[in-house]
Amino acid sequence: MEFLTEEAVYKKTPQQLTALLYEGLMESVEEAIASTKKGEYIHANKKLQKANDILRRLGVGLKYDAGIIAHQLDALYNYMAERLIDANMKKDVAVMEEVLTIAKEIATAWNEALKKQPATNVAAKKAAAYEQFIKTE
């Protein structure tokens, strides 16, 4: 995951920030799996808690007026969070891998949608508006 400064975060679109959250989710679960396999349960616990925090943030960011997909994602995030809690209590790597697989599928779909969507970067909009202003004078 790339290191982000506060300034870099403000330059990201909400869609790009969501993609970064998915990346952080997958990274946290991967680290939890590795730690669990090594018997490093305290570190695994911290990573699973971080993953659940990311899932909560993803849920809070859903726009329910966007349609049924938001409700489906909310249910999926809740399912993933419950599975991670269960995996954490039981130290169950298979359950963590299940959640990781789901996260990868969602992230892949999200990133594909981002590629097909026109850029809505605030800086790009400001630059375009400035260029339009210059041309009209």
C-alpha cells in the first residue's frame, strides 16, 4: 500500500479512496493470515481489528440512494466482519482466506469500474474551468 500524506488524500476522489480502503483491507487480512500461521496471535488480532475497522468505514461510506447495490455491499461487509471476528476467536486461517477472496473480488470489480469511469478529479475540474475562462477572454 502506498504511503499517503494528508495532502495526497485530499487530492483523491472518493472512488480512489474506496480503492485504497480495499487495498488496506486485503493487506491487513493477508498479514493476519501470515501471523496466525506463525502463532503470532496478538499481531494477527491487531490486523483483524484493523480489517474490521476498514469494513466499518466502507459501510459508513455507502450511498444508499445509489440503489440496491449499496444494500448488498452493506450486507456483504457485515458478513465479512462477522467472519473475521469468528476467525479471530478460533484462529481459523481458512475463514480469513474466505474473507480475503471476497475482498479481492470486490476490489477487482471496483478497480475495473474506476477504469471505465471518466476522471472526476477536483484538480482536473479546476484546471478545465481555468482553461475555459482563459479562452473566453
